[in-house]
Amino acid sequence: MSVLNVESAAPEAAQVTVVDGYVPVIDLSSARSGGAAERQLAAVIDEVCRTSGFLVIVGHGVPERTITEMYRATREFFALSAGTKAELLAVPADPLMRGFGRQGSLAASNAEAEVEQERALPDISETFTVNRLGEPDADRALPADADPALRTPNRWPELPGFTEAYRSYYAAMEVLAADIMRLFALALDLPEDWFEDKIEQHMTNLTANFYPQQPEPPAPGQLRKGMHSDWGSLTILYQDDGPGGLQVLDKAGQWLDVPVIEGSFVVNIGDLMAIWTNNRWVSTVHRVVNPPRELAGKERYSVPFFHQPAYDALIECIPTCTGPLNPPRHQPVRSGDYIIGKFSRAYGA
């Protein structure tokens, strides 16, 4: 997978769509200008979310230093010894798996997994996860009936600058996710603040993925991440240009590479947004493939921010996505119940 240079690819392009395609590159800087430019951007987002559900964003406003410090910290963490990382293993009672992750299969999280073999095989990756619910000031983010284990503290490694880098990056992702949700509201012909009360007390996992070298070929059908859809409202992904990367399944059943662009993020919608929009927007199946054997000695890192609405947010068909000829297709579901069920299927209770 090659790195795409946006400026050379489309120097004359408009401010909204920089590079067209099934996974287009979109410039978010016009979202700050308001008026017609913002409405044009919302219309483009609506079209993309109706088709692929995936886009690459530039002009997002996240400081470069915030990204580079997070990436440095991520590489340092996964370079620790296996024993040191094991000391930070997520506690079995934590439903959100904060800390060093136990092995699992994202393909198993699908209710109707198409490939049974992929269901059974573990993903070839290591993970590290933090969540705002594990921070000291998050007490009011959960209702009284929520599982107390959701307040399990984050498990920070003793690495200089690591905690600060991750907290800074998490805060930047919170701002960006709120900006995108505001654009989503406009794209769906809703008031721009329609999602605000549903995400103010969000319960988002920030998860670092490490895809190690593969000196021995994986088992047949085993991938770095098996085919799955994401679970929440949206995902904001940082990915490096290591070989063996993210692919999306298009409507013709073909797997397509997601472009890697320096300084960009990949954004895709999750299952709960598909429920909210009554399938107007699609939660697209994707996977992370293995590197070709000639590049199997190279590692890869990615860091998704799995934006998840507030625990007690009721996800049900929004008013602009239903009508007499288009009744709701999904039963309402509480955000917290949905995410805990997904984790249980993917990683065990």
C-alpha cells in the first residue's frame, strides 16, 4: 500500500473533495467557514456515507505534534518486553478491555459472520486501550445502573511522556469527533446540535494496534484483523504506511485498499450510526490484511478512536430517516448494552 501525496494528486481540486474514489479524500477545513461551503461539505459526507461509509480526511485541525507524540509513545509501548506488557494485561472483569489486550477475533463480533473459519482464528495483532471512563474525573459519565466494572481505571505503562501523549491525543480526538458528528447532523437535515446530548458523556475506547512481523506464514484465512464492521457511531483512525493494511469490501464484493496519506485520518461509520440512520448510511465491512511475504519482516501500527455514544443513549431511528414508505428497520438499543455485547463476542466475557 503506497502513500498518496494529496497536493500532487489534485492541486487544482476544490476544498471539499480532494481525491475522488470509493474511499474519497475530503478536506474538512471548509467546515470552519460556515454557509454554503459547510452545506456542500455536509452533502458530500451524506453521499459518501450512503455508498462506502469510509472517507479519508485532511484539514482536520489536529496539531502535528499531538499525532507524532502519540505515535512515538505507541511504538515505545509495543517495544517493551512481553513480560512488561503482560503486567498491564486487561483485567478479566473489565468489559472494555483497558490495558494490554487479550487475544480475540473481531470477525467473531459479527452476528452473521460469513466466513466461519475467520470467526475461529485469532487476529494477528497486539492492542493497548484507554477509555475516558477509566480516568479519575469520569464518575458522572455513567448512570447508576451501569456495571461498576466500566469504571475500571486505565492501566498506564511507566514510560516517560506516555500518559501525557495519550491524554493529549484523546482530547484532540474528542474535539474532532464532535466536529464530525455536527457535520453528520447537517448531512442528515437535523439541527447541528442534534447529537450533542447523546455524545457528551461518550464512552470511547482509544486503541493502539500493533501488527508484528510475520516470520512464519499465518494460518490459512488468518488475518491481522478479520472482517468486521465497527460498533459505535464513528471511528477515527490513524494509520502508518507499514505494509499489510486496511481494506474495505465494496458493493461488488471486491476488497479495496484504503489510501494512506501522511497527516490524514480515516473515518468510517459504525453499526450504531447505521441504526440511527435506518440503513441510509452503511457500516461497511473491512479488514486488515497480512503483508506480502517479501515484506513480512516489517511492522505496522494503527490507532483507532472508536467513538461510542453515552452509555444510556438510546439509539433509534432518527426522524429524517423514516417515513410512511420507510419504516424503522432496527429495534432501539442502548449504546452501553450494545458495546458490551460486542466485546463479549469478540474477546470473551
